[in-house]
Amino acid sequence: AGDSALYRVDAARLRWTTEDGERVIYLEGGVRIEHQTTTITSVWGKHYPSRRYVMLHDSVRVVDGTTEMKSDEGEYFGQSNTIVLRGTVRIRDEGWHARCDRATYNRTTRIAVMTGNLSLADSTRTLYADTIVYDRFRETADARGRVVLSDETEDYSIAGAHARYDRIRRSAVVDVDPVLTFDLHAEERGSVTSRLMHFDVDRRLGIAEGDVRMAKGETRASCDSAAIYDEEGRIELYGKPEASNGPTSMSGSRMILWYGDDAVRRIVLPAEGRIAESPREGSPWRDDSWIEGDSIAVHLSDERVDSVRIERSARAMYYPTEETERKVSNNYSAGERMFFAFRDGALSYLRIDGKSTGLYKFLHLGAAETIDSLAASIDTALSYKSFEQASDRVKYNADTIEYYAERECIVMHGRAVLEYEDSSLEARRIDYDSRLNIIEATGDPVLEEAEQRMYGEDMGYDMDTQAGVVVEGSTKYDQGYYVGSNIFKVGSDVLKVYRSTYTTCDLKKPHYSLRSDKMKVYVNDKIVSGPITLRIG
């Protein structure tokens, strides 16, 4: 049923006529319509009394309670309590205003429908769309088409094909093709897309759900759902989140990203974290280097990984690019905690603490050999060599392990043990140069080889030649004990002992000993010595 309430129409001049058999009143100058709480004015118009319909022209103004609307022209349908405005339309109410090309307002439902070059502003926020339906009772705006919600003072915008904005709750929901753009004034903007997005304006909190994808600088991330804390510069990703930055990829059960004006600055994987890096150009490996742990924190600088810290159950596999292409190697390590430092995107330093262990494998290839079975199948001039079957292995463990990648040097501190082939070395500190295959040990080192032990204060050992030197060393071969200020091991079967002492007495202070400035011991064979002095007691 239509509205039968009387309304008043006035003008400076009324001119009555008939058009197409219908009575028409021309309203000229100072047109004014009053209908209950609504007042409409214009310069001139035409009134069709039988249809309760008025056409309005020039400087149309509508006032309904706290709402004021202005336009170039308009129509009033008294029967349905509907006002239609066209031209340059401006609408203002408590706390918001709008501009558009066309607006329809229903006095009964208090609903306005706006279209064409449309913007609706609320405080510092502006909502753009092809169509907005605004409900004055509920103070909600339903936007369709090319929807964008931006804030002049904050640093974000929300876009999509359909959105609903609640002025009372100060919240927005975008449920068709939502896109959140943040850091609008930065050189590198960030963006988040999903199937559904909620945004709390006051808290600057965004919730994205369903196939969430994020981009900021060179960092890309995806997950099932995300929470964006724009004021704090933080994004939390849930549901199998994955992220990548150049050759580096990350995953975990949950992920937290902190970002600044230019890029992501820090990434935390609080549980089940994994980071992998694809092989560099020129690497003989097709496998990714990786690290895993219960909790991983990644710091970035200039779009590159600067450092990584792992807490609890830390594990890592590293595939280095050697200086010589004829050598290939990899290094597995584990411990309670790990810290990685990077330089120019490449690993520079690693520290492992707590139950630290490692396994270093290396292999020297011939001129036409490769560990890449695919390359060997393509290039018949290459011969495939299995790395796992042919590589040498160095096992090591200590309280703390440090790895200097640029020098390819492993340093073990505190109860350090290194095992290679049938040799085992224990000391409080062991330095292993994997590039030269040389070991240095200090702090009561003990070298066990072929069931023989050698003790000293310091040791140096060449793993390739099996040559070494022991400072203030002692050892036992067969039934005799040898002590020297310096013991040189030449190959596997020869010792050179300087300022040497030999005895078969196993007491700490032997009953007797034979002493010489230098002595050469051929294991399981003979001893060659210079002048010998017999000392008793």
C-alpha cells in the first residue's frame, strides 16, 4: 500500500495545465514540498497530483531529520515515499557525507541507494564503489562493484567487488575478491588477498580467510587464514603457511611476519619451522639446503636474510659451493640451538649449542666425473659417481660447534670429538679446516688410531697424508711408552719424537727410561735413535 498522508507543495508561482489528458502544475520559483519529517526545495518543478509525483530542477535540496541531500535535479514519489536525485549529488548526515551521480532515498525504510562516481566518507575513511546501499537505521553501507575503503591518516586500503561497512561497530567485511593494501606511502607496498576479509577500523586489525596470499617487496606468503595487525606492523599466518624470499622458502604450522615501510624485517616460525634455500648457480647439487626446528626466527635486511636463530631440536643440512668444482660436499648438523649469519645472501657463520653433532661428507671428483646422474645421462662424456657411496665422512660432536663458511672451518668447543675413517680425536677444542682437510686440537687432546692412543697438549693432523704433530705428546706402541716435546707422525706407521723418552714401565713416574734428543719409531718394527741416556728412577 502507498503512503496516503497529505503533503504540501508550494511555489512562488503555480501554473496549471493539462498534458496528455493529465493535470500538471508547473512550480516556478521557491519550490517547497513538506511531507511529514521531510522537506524538499528547488528552483522550479512540475507536479502531477494524481500520481503524487513531483519533478524538481535546479538546486534541489532534501532535508529528512539529520540527513541533508543536494543535487542538480530530482524526483519525488509521494506514493512510495521515494526521492530520486541526479546530477552532482551530495548527501550529508551525522559523521558522514557522500558524493555520486544518482541517489534514491526511501523515507520509510531510511535506505539510500547511490551510484556513479561514488564516494562515501566517514571521518578520515572514504568508501568508493559502483553502488552503495546505505541504511540510516543500522548505519551500515553495502557496497558493490569496484569497492575501495581507504584511510587518509592510516596506511592501508581495502578493495573488492562487494563489501559491508558498519559505522557503529566501525568494521568492514569484504566477501568478493578482497585485497588489503598496506604501507601505501612506502616505496614497496604490501598486499594481502583472500576469499573473505574482516577489518576492525579502530584496532586496525584485518582477518583474512581462505586461500590467503601476501606480498611485500620480494617476500611472498600463503596460508589458510591470517591476522593483519597494521598498527604493529605484524601479520600472523595460520594453516600450513609458506613464505618465500628470493631463493629462500619457509614453512611451519604458524608464521609471524613483522614489516616496515620498505619490506618484511622479521619472520618467526613458532612451531615446526623449516627454511630451505635452492641451489646457487654453479652448484653441483640439485638438493635444497635446509634448517628445521621447534622455533625459528629470521631477520632480514635489504630484502635478504641477515640471520636465523633456531630454538629446540635444531637441525640443518648445508650444500656449499666449493671453490674448486672438482670437490663436492655437504654438512648435516644438529643441536638444541642454532644461530646462522649471512653475508650477501650466503651463509657466513653458524653456531650450534647443546648436544651439538654433525656429519661432514666430501668427495674429490675426477676430470670427467659428476654426481649429477641426469647430467651424466645427457652428456655421455661424463661419468656418474655416487656421492653417498664414494664420499669420505667426518663425524663430530661437542658442547658448542661453530662453522665459518667462507673458510670452510669447523670449530668444536667443550668435550669435542671428531671421527674420520678409523681415527678418533678428543679434546676441549678442535679446529677442522675442511678445505685443507687439516685438524688442530688443544686442551688435552687424545688421538686414537688403529687401537693406539696419542696424548698431548696440542695436536695438528693432516687427514689426507695422515701426518701430524703433537706438542708435549705421549703415546704407547706395543709394550713401550713414548714421550716427547714434539712428536711428528709421518704416514700411518712412522713417528718422529724429539727430546724423547722411552720406557716399558706404565707408572706415572717410571722406574727407568731411555732418553734421546730425537728418535724415529717404525711401528711394529724398530726404533732408530741418536745417542741414548739411561735414567733410573
